[in-house]
Amino acid sequence: MEDVLIDCVQNSLRHLLCHNAIFMCERLCSEFPSETNLQLLAACYLQSNQAYSAYHILKGTQMPQSRYLFAISCFQMDLLNEAEIALCPSNEPSAEVPNGAAGHYLLGLIYRYTDRLKKAAHQFNQALSIDPLLWSAYEELCKLGAAGEATSVFGDAAAECIQKQYLSHEVGPQLQASGDDHSVASGRQVAEHVSPRQLRHLHSNNIKDNSLNHNGAVCRPVASQPNNGVHANTPFYTTPSPMATQLSSVSHSPPPIGRNMLPNGPTSSSVYADTSPKSTVKSTIQAPPRRKFVDEGKLKKISGRLFSDSGPRRSTRLAGEGGPTANISGITVAGNGNGTNHLSKYPTAISKLGSAAFRSVTVRKVSQSWSTESFNEGVRSELDDTRSNTTTTTSGSSSPPGTRSCEHDGSMGQASMSVSKVASGAFDVLSLLKIIGEGYRLSCLYRCQDALDVFLQLPPKHYNTGWVLSQVGKARFELVDYLEAERAFSSARLASPYSLEGMDIYSTVLYHLKEDMRLSYLAQELISTDRLAPQSWCAMGNCYSMQKDHETALKNFQRAVHLNSRFVYAHTLCGHEYVALEDFENGIGSYQNALQIDPRHYNAWHGLAMIYLRQEKYEFSKHHFHRALNINPRSSVIMTYLGTSLHALKRNDEALSMMEKAIIADTKNPLPMYQKATILVMMEEFDDALTVLEELKEYAPHESSVYALMGKIYKYRSMYDMAMLHFGLALDLKPSATDVATIKAAIEKLHIPDELDDNL
């Protein structure tokens, strides 16, 4: 009965029938109450996004796998302290983290969200050392700015680790089975001492009752059957667990070694593949996004009028959401389209942890049809061959030396060939991760042009995927190359129309390009795709913000925050809208919330600095601009505003030096040249200021503020004809109503000597 119920539950999970799985698993736990069955029930609830149910089921359990699943449920419910205690019990300081690499990854996320960044980086590195293919851990290291070069992380050591895992879990049983050491009992030796019927029964019991997996899932050891010294067959990519050394599994004859061959039927090899689920946690984690504080290509005055909305408006660092599906112990687990768990405050992380949680639940039984009928197809031939080459047990004879030697050589040859395939496959995968990882690392360090060059090294079939194209679009966005960013995001949209990766930044690109119709269309598409995703409401908020409806925009951004309180981008956008509404107190709060989630979110530091600059708290402003520049040292916009703060503090030489750096960093940005001219005017170096402005006219020929400033300089030098000419040119360029009033007032006072206005 227990086996039938377990098989029913797992079939239901495989077909995504979560309600049926929960119902049948409750019957299972009622009839056969055990912690192992509770783990399966908790996995059913976690898959159906009911973390609170899994929390209550597993509270107080002690098995490593139970603690891991309990930690995941705590993590989803924002009970980070309980999650940490479950993974690292306070009464067992030396206890190993359960579930291997997945456990270390989860613990790293807990440390990250509790602002223990060094410990978080250590845990992510630990996870990578156990499982080099755990991309999510490397992704988190990149977001923390603590990742090593991808060429070293995914280098020779990683390849050796993968091969060692393969040798220990795949080749080991074959080599032991073919050796001459009589102290080691092989699957063939078992066949020599038992009848075929007994052997089939033994294999059936082993598969049903003793499926200890590499993730630390608990099995039910069969005390009546001895451990014959043959390691249980486990999958290729594994995340070892301390449970593997505590519980022994009953041996069975080793399966074929061909790991690169997919099972096509109910053969011996397919059963072993099914009963040993993989543990690699795979996904792409979106880092909380940011908007770029850019000038939007239009030059305006620093007074708050001409440059009132030229501050770093939108910027982002976004990582990929979890993929829509993950294979879990033969169970396909589907996400909601963008990998978001709507019950969790950590949807990106949970989309990655969920698959690890379910994969770790042991598939303790395969279908009854295999154990009774199909087993004969996979094993009978081996038994027949064995019996034909050996004498009966009663005669005491053994295999002829020549026969055993042939068996040994054949097994070694097959193992050698399989190892060669694994080495080749591992090399190919790691070569791909080296390129993608290095590009992503450089992007997180804001070395965007270098990142673009690295991504171009990818084969076309990988470059033209939604995730890579989104990364390219974000890099272009950080370089303030909005046209190229728009092309990249459009291509990403075509490649993966179902994915929300980077779509919030895409909406920001359209915001800067003033593409209101396309932005509105994109927002409607995203809402129809997933109305519970924060990216959708960020795009909708951008639509209203473009229309200057800041209150409605703020409501949309707040809805994104409510859907995912760890979505940094949404907090930053709330801050922008509060500033637009001149609600500086709430704006400061929103930026600080963003920094609590991601201290490397430079846009929030910049937003705080802009508020302090407007409040004339220049020391505070300078400090926060410095913090932003330390994170993104290549931003011309940050350098420009830092120079403005230094100028306000009467540190003109430092301000001019910073403006020069900003000009070199981005020659297409007219803002630092204008600010440099303003500082020179304040220092009464009019000739140098006019030289800079003449050069600036080449970059921004239609910017009225440039001509207005030149008119002010000519007026101060009593060159009234030239002053009138430039004031007239400024008016012809149709500036804002406020600027028109300022220019007309200057014309009226043209022949009246006065002090130079500091608010130029």
C-alpha cells in the first residue's frame, strides 16, 4: 500500500497535479507516519506555493533533508533566522550544512539578505566548490562584486571536480564489479549465489526501499540485507551530502556507464537514472534592477529648472529570473512564466531553490511494471551471460581466468570511454560558462563595454537567446546608448516572448526615448503575460511617469513592491516619483530601503545625493556621490554631479578636475562640459568659459541654456550686441516657460550693470 501511494504521489507531481499529490500524500502519511513521508508531503506543498504548510509539517524535524526543506519554507516566509538555525543548528556548531551545494547556496542567500556579505560570499564559494555547475551561486557572487574571474572559477579545478563526481558515483561500481578482489562483493557475484527470481526480488526491494540519494534524502535501510560494498549508482552532477556517509544502501548490480545516452525504455540504466535525481540548482537570479540617472540627451540648467529632471532618472542592475521549469526527481515543476513565487518575498531565489528542494526528495519506488516484467528485459541477459560463464554455486568452481580477464578488460574499456565522454562534455559546458560568466561579472562591475566584447564571443545559438540579449541590452543601457539597448531588448523579446527578464529596463529605455505608444503597448503585454510580476507594474508605472502623472505612477511602483519586497528596482522608482512630487522624506526612505536589499545599488546612493544637493546639504551630497562612484567608477553622470557638489563647497579646483574626468568618460554627454563652463564663469575665467561653450555648441546645437549662458557672459563683459544675439538665439530654440521668463528678464536688464547670477 505504501509503495502504491508513493508512486501515485510522484506521478501526480510529474504531471503537475499538485492538489491530487497533496491529497494522496496525506493518506500516505496517515497510514504510514514517518519523517521521510513527511518530506514528500512538504515537497508537495512547496511545489504548490504553500510554504506555510510545509513549515508546520517539518517544524521540529531533525533529519538533514527535513531541515533543508524546512529552511526553504522559512526562507519563503521571510523567517530568515529560523531558516539559518535549521541549516546551522546552534547546538551543533560543527554540523555540516544539509543538501550539499544547494544548502550552502540557500545559506548564502540568508546571509546576503541579513547584510552579512562576507559570509554570504563564502557560502556561495563553498557551493561552487561542491558543484561547479551551480550557476546561481556564481551569479550571486557577481552581484556582490566578489566573484573571481570566470576562467578560474570554471577552469581545470571545476573540470576535475565534475570528473571526480562521475568517477565516484558512476565508474566506481563498474570497476569494483570487475575487479579480482574477493573481499568486494560485486553485482555479478550476487548473481552467482542467488537464483534469478531471488535476484529480481532483491533488486525490486532495493529500488523501492533503499533509494538514498546524493542530496541527503533519507532512505529506509533494510537491516536484513548486508552491505556488499558496492556504491549505489548516483547521478553525474551531484551535490554531496553528509547523509551519504551515514546511511548505506544495499548493493545491486551496476548499470551501464553511458551517461550521455538518454533512457528510452524501462531498462536497468533508465531506472537508475530515475531513482537518483540531480541536485544541481539551475536558474538565472535577477538582481534587483536599477534605473539610470541620465540627462536624457537634453541639456538643462543646474538651477533645478533647466536640469530639474536630468538627474539619474532610471538605472538598473538586473539579473535573470528563474527559468519556467525545472526537473525534480523526474517531476517537472513549472513556474509562473518568470520564475516568481508570488507567496515569497524572495521570488528570484526561491525559483532556484524550489527545484533543489524537490529534486532532493527521494524517488523511492519505480513503477510496479518494471519491477515485475520490465526488469527481465534489463537484467535477464546479464544473468544468462553470467550463468553461462560460471559454474553452479554447489560445485565451488569460479569463472575461468580468461573469462574474468575479458570481463575486466571490457568493463575497463567501457569505463574509459565513458570517462572520455564526460571529460569532453564537462569541457564544453565549462567553456560556455567561462564566456557567459565573465560577461556577466564584467557587467556587474559596470565594465559594460568589456562585457559586450565578451558576450560577442558566444556562438550565435547562445548569443541570440533571451537571457544573453537582455544582458546586452542592460549593458547598452548603462552606456546610455538607448538606441542599441532598444534593439537588443526587442531581439530578446522576439527570442523569448514569454520571458520577463529585463523587460522593466526595456520599459525604461522606451521612457528615455519618449516612445510613449510603444511603452504603453509593452506594459499592456506584460500585464497580460503576468499581472503578478513586479516587472509588469514597473513598466506600467513608467507609462504614467512619462505622462507626468506621478501619483498614479507611484501607486504602480508600490504595487510592484508589494508583489516582491526584494525587488530593488521598484523601491528606487518609488524614490524617483516621491522626488518628482517633492516628498523628499519618503523619497529618502525608498532609497534607503533599496540599499538595505542591495548595498551595491549605486542608483539609490545617487538618488539620496540628489535629494541632499537640492536641500543644499552639500557635504551629505558629496559623500553619497562618492559612494555611488565607488560602485560605478565609469559613470560620467555621477562624476558630473559630484563635481557640482564640490563646486558648491567652494572646492573649484577639485570640481574642475572631476568635470574633466566626466568629459573623458563620456564625450557624448554634454552635461559635464556645461557644468565646467559654469564653474569657470563663477571663477571669472570668461575666455576659457566661452571656449568650452563654443565647443559644446557642436555637441548640443539646439540647447537653449548654452546660448543663454553665453549671453550672460557677453553682458557681464559689456558686449551688449553679442549678448542680445545669444539671448535671441536661446529664445528661438523654444525653451521651457520658466526659462523664457528668465531670459526675457535678462534682456530687460541688459544695460543695467549687476552681479553675475550664481544660478546660471
